[in-house]
Amino acid sequence: MTLRRQAIQRLKSLGFKYVTIGLQGLRSGAMNESLFDAEK
């Protein structure tokens, strides 16, 4: 079993319905990127 599958199963067993991962990690201001794209 892959690490990915193990992580998903464990988090779901703790009660989470959805499991997602941010491949770029936590970055300050990341949610604002789409605002700047819309202005172009």
C-alpha cells in the first residue's frame, strides 16, 4: 500500500470526509494569486 493511500485511509478513519493536499505547500498570499490572474 502506498503512503498516499495509507494517509487517506488514516485521515478518513479519524472522521474526515475529504482529504486533499496542497502540492505547493502553505504560502502566504497564495489565495490572492487568482485575483491577480483575473485582472490580466
